[in-house]
Amino acid sequence: MKNFYFVKTSCVFRKFRFLTVFLFFLIHSSPAFCADSENDGDFYFVQVSDIHFDGGENSRRMEEVVKAINNLPMKIEFVVITGDIMADNIAKEDIAKQALEILGRIKPPLSPLPGNHDILQKKLPQTVPLYKKYFGELSHKREVEGVVMLFVYTEPIRKDFQVEAYNPWQLLETEFYSAKGKPIIVFHHAPTSEDFYNNASHESWPAEAKEKWEKLINSADVKAVISGHFHRDEYHWSGNVPMFAGGAVSHYWGRQAVYRIYHYQNGRLEYSTQYIESLPLPPPQNNK
């Protein structure tokens, strides 16, 4: 009886061990588990916004920002400019060339995207080609450690106009599908949240477009949406997706030049805002 019990118990143990090993390999080889384990990610990037190159004060501020970025101690995977590189002056060749020269000093790879003061709605035939000439395509992407970065021109959605051969809704849907479950960070210019200034809220996006955006953003594994435009540090939500609005380099509204360092780690994003303290503050203006 003892031998029989021992043999029976041993067989059960072997079957249990086999089942455990089988389940382990099944779970660890599943697409969902592989996506999580491969795409945890641990890296840094920098956001610069609303430079408004003008050949004067704003250009000088950006020179100081470039120096600060190039002296950072951590490896920066890329630097994103979340729109308004220019100040309604992209047709002024001397200022555009100055912008290119200053931006060309940035050591990490650069990912610019257009804002409402780069491509002018009333001058699309002139400003769209100029933006492409100086700064590249209206939208693009890069991938860092399994995380997909989408840099998207969304002003046609926000202001309800069309740019020839460019559909931001279709572009986002296509890129979300192509990501195949990978984590995504979306960069664009103007946040969908209300813009609060002068003690009142102002609509940034039309309600219908905002609702459609939120639905789309929440349909994929979007970890964050990062923007500029407000010239202020702000934090909002679009459904379950956090939205980070960064401050500006430009001197408008009497504000200090800033840039942000982001740290992505294990699916989470955090940032620190860095001030360029060597520059004197300009005189205050109306708040925005």
C-alpha cells in the first residue's frame, strides 16, 4: 500500500508540474504579456514649445534653452517642439534661417510639429510649403524602446479647415492600428481642454471635435497627450488619458522661458519643468 500510494502521488505531482510549466510558457508567450514585457521602456525626452522666433528676444531665449538641453546629464532620446516655432513670420526668410541655425545646434534628434502661428489658416498655399521646406512633414513618428511617438498637426481639426492631401483623423486611426497594441504618446499643439485666462474659460476645441478626439485617443494604448499653446503648465484628462500642456520659451505675457524634461518608465510618464534663470523677465502683460 505504501509503495502504491507513493507511485500514485508521484504521478499526480509530475502531472501538476507539467501543467505548471505548460501554463508558464503559455502565459509568457502570449502577445499581451510579450507587449508588456518588451515595451516597459525607460528613457528621457525634452519638450520645447511656443518659441515664436522673432529675430530678437525670443530667439535669444531659445539660444539659452539649446545650451541647457545640450548640457543635460541624462541621455535625451529626442527633443519635441509642440508648435508655434515661428510668430506668423515664416515667410520672412532671414528669421526662418535664424530659427534653423539655432535649432540645428540641438544635439539630440529633433521632432518639430506645426502650430497656428507656423501655418496660417488664411495663407495655407503660402505657409504649408514653407513649413515643409524649413521643418519637414506636417506629421511624423518615431519609436523609442517599443513606445510609438506620434507628432501630429491638429489645427485643421481645431479650426475646422482642410489642408490638401492631409487628414489628421485618418492619420491617427491608421497609426493607432499600425501600433498593434504598443504604447503610444501623442504630441500636438493645442490642448482640447478649456483655456482659462482673464478669469474666464474659453473654448479651445469645438465640442464635437473634442468628443471625437477623446473617443479616438481612448481607443488605443495612449499613455499621454503632450501639447503647448497655452503658454502655461497645465494638466488635464481626456477620458482616461492624461494631457500635459507645457509652458513657452517666448516672453509673451511676461513669463520666464521654460522647457520640460520627461521621463518615461514602465508605462508611466513624469516631468520636471526647467526655467532659464539667466534671462531677465520682460514687463508683464495681460494674463492668458
